[in-house]
Amino acid sequence: MTRQLLPEVTAFVRVHEAGSFAAAAANDGGHTASGISRMVSRLEDALGVRLMHRTTRRLALTPEGERFLGHARNVLATLEEAQADLSASSGKLAGTVRVNCGSAFANHRLAPSLPTFLAAHPKVHVEIAVTDRRIDLLDEQADIAVRVGKLEDSDLTGVSLGTVRRVIAASPDYLARRGVPTIPRDLLDHDCLLLSGFPRQARWPMIEDHRKATVMVQGPVVADTAETLLRLAEAGAGIVRLGDFLGTAALAAGRLVPILEDVHDDDPSPITALLPPGRIALPRVRAFVSFMQANTGIAAGFSKSVKTTP
């Protein structure tokens, strides 16, 4: 492939990410949908293979397109890293940082402190995708994903952000209506609020007779974000088990009351920033990870990266 095909390679990747020629053109702003389609066709002619199946409803990569996509992304990432390195040497960070994190971290740690980063790096654009489901970093094109819990080995780079502990709590109104649980088994007679998509989260860990035990709880509401569970608990819908940093303000203000503190296993778990291979080398990404460690109220200092997985 010659350097003259770099715009075509870029167009191919953008079309795959956007899902259509029209969407890629809308994001690009400098080309029409037909123009981008011709660029992809020129790339296919140069390579001698079909990269995409085109139908009236959707685009799909061919097996050759799937293989070439990884190479194309590597080419563009290398150029991006070179540009970022030159920008950093001039003392100015620029470009986009794409962050994926859960609702608790996004709303209670990242959002309140983000203006500090933006003021320090006005040419860096931050895109935040908030979801409490697990994603594939490569498929979603995320630079950083913040995850809670034990991680297994993989090719992803993990940077420690600290530790989160859990707390079981309910609103004063709920406890006045339903009574205060005093032993773990009391939870079986209460409405507990649960996060969908994580079945093990219905097993609340306890300590009974100096031994670990679990209580399988249930309740009338299941939600797909921890933030929603917090609001439901504050409104008196039931008992919730959540990360301590998510419940800090509500507990301090008395909107939630901790319960079963003497028998609950608060299950300290690591909070980790996960990055695809090579992303930590980008100055703007490294600066953002350092910012999170120093400003999200969970940990300070930059830890050595380790190989890990979501």
C-alpha cells in the first residue's frame, strides 16, 4: 500500500465505526457519502479484495475486511501517536480521549472534577460513554475503561485507581415502614434493589460466626445503572448495596442510613483504568489517567501498569 492511499484507509475505518457511508460523511464534514464510498472502492481496487458487503440496509465487513481492519487501525494509531508526541514536545496536548465508565464513577467522581482537566488542557476533547454493562474496548474504540473488581490477565494495560468498599443502606422512611434488619437473614423479608446483568450481585456477602456467608436477596425493582438504584433507595423503594463513593453524599446528608455494618462483608475491590495496547503511550491519554488518579478522590500517584482484563 502506498502513502497515497492513507485517506482511503481512514475512510474505510470511519465507515466501519459509523456504520454507513452517510454517517461517516456526517461525522467527517469534508466528504459526501458517495465520495467516501468511492474512496473505499479505490482502496478495495488497490488491495485486490472486497472489504465490505454493501446492501440497501447495512454494511458488513468481509473476512478480508475484518483482517484488514486491524492493520488499518494500527496504521492510523501509529500516525496519531506520532502527532501526539510532537504536540506533547511543544507542551500542548491535543486530540480526543474516549472514556467508558459506570454511572457511579461518572456522576460522583469524574464529572465533578473534569473541569480541572479541561482547564489545564483546553485542546483535548473528552468523550464519555456511561454504561454499567461491560464493553469491548476495541469494538467501542475506547481509550480508557474504568472497571471495578478482580481482573484476569490479558493484553490490556491496567492502571490502579484505588479501592472501593460496599455499604448496605436504606432511607429513614423505608426503615421506619419496614423495620431495621439486625441479622443477615432479615434481608429475606425486605425489598432489595439489584443491578441487572450481574446475577452474582444478588448474593450479598456477610460474616456470621466469624465465617463468610451469603444471603440471596430479591426485590421488586431491577435497574441497569447503579445511579438509578441510588435514587430508588433514597426515595424509599428498598435496601441497596452500593460502592461507598456512590453513597457518600446520601449517607452524609442522612438520605440513606447504613445497616448491618457489624456483619456485612464490605468486599474491598480494586478500581482499574483499562487501556488497549499502546494507548498509555499517548500523552493525552496518560495525562488523563494521571488526572483521574489525582482528582477523582479514590487514589493518588501513578502506579505501574500491569497486564489485565475487564
